[in-house]
Amino acid sequence: MENLVIVIGLAILSFISGMLGLGVAFSAIPFLGLFMQDLVHQVQPLSLLLNGVTAFLSALGFAKSGFVDWKKAIYLSFITTLSAPIGALIAQFINQNIIWVIYFLAVLYLAYRLFKPFKARKVVKENFKLVTILAIPISVLSGLLGVGPGFLLMPTLILCGFDPKKAAGINAFAVCPPSFFSTYPPFKLSPLESKFNLYFSNYRCYLFFSWCKGYQSLCSKWKNKANFWHLDRNSNSL
């Protein structure tokens, strides 16, 4: 029964997160914390797996619409994939209470970005080199928090001159590999019981993936309009 509640709860959270333009990992972490005590070895790996699945689905949608710059997305994915597991490894040696504090500070930052007054900005030339440099600390921090790098990588791309839709496409692809690879350190260093929980979490992810795929096929047009409306609003605010 508890597993069913988790699957349904994550499905609802993913829907809400998608409408807000956020990754599901941010909302999944406190929700999973209600059912699992170990933040680093249970909650974070599962949230990263879910983040990778939902990011993959988003990348498919953006690719179909032609909003993925594949050269930049692949290059950026290499950087994030190499950097994010470092943060996940650091999390093994930090008090979980400290990680929770950093997590909630990041949530406050996201809330500020979402609800700050809109201000028009001048057009900025794309600066992908700066994005690649900033992607390293962003990925390390995301690995530490177990949320995936998209929550900071997306606004960074926009601030560096990328069109919001193009930035979303690049971001969706670039966060897939690090979301999956960041689960390796906690999986390797976790106790047997946690490994079993991680193994069983794959079944939850499969159910969650199936729900998202069905939802996307039925409501893709409406979702794209809602997401692009949100991205356009964010572009005016940055």
C-alpha cells in the first residue's frame, strides 16, 4: 500500500513540477523523506532516477519540436555527467542535516526566481563557453543535493543568451546522464538494505515512466503550450 501511495504521489508531483518548469527531484525529495529515513542512500538515488526519467521524456518532446541543439547538448552532458557524481560522492561524508539546510536554501532561491517581478532585458549574445564553465560547480552542487543540475543550468543558459525554448531543450538532454550516473556513489557505498530499496525503486520508476508516457501522448499539445508559456514568462524576467 505504501508503494502505491509513493507512485501516485510522485506522479502528482511530477505533473505539478512540469507545470512550474521544475525538475521532479526537487519536489520528490521531501515527499520521499516521509517514507525513507536515509536521505543520501535512499531518497537521493530514487529522486535522481526519477529526474533522469522525466528529463528523458522532456528531451524527447523538445527534440521532436526541433528545440535541441545536439552539438551543445551532447558536449554539456559530458561535463555534467563527469561533475555531478563528485557531489554525490561528497554527500557520503557530510551530515545529512547540513544537506537538508542547503536543499531548503536552494528551494528558497527557486521560489524567488519563480515569483520575482518581471523585467525586460536586452538581448544577450549566446555565451556557451561560460555555460560550460558554470556547469561544473552547478553539477557538483546538484549531485550533493540529489536533484539533478537542471534547476540552475536552465536559468544559466537563459542568462547566457539562449532562447528559453532552446535552453529548455539543451537542459533536458544534458541532465539525463548525470541524473543516472549520480546514483552510483550512494549505490556502491550503501548498506545491503539500501541496495534492496534502490533495486525495488527501479520498479517504481518503470510504473512512473509508463504513466508519464501515456500522459504525454494524450496531452502533449496542451503541455507544450503551458510549458512554453512559462518559459516565455521566465525569459522576460531574466
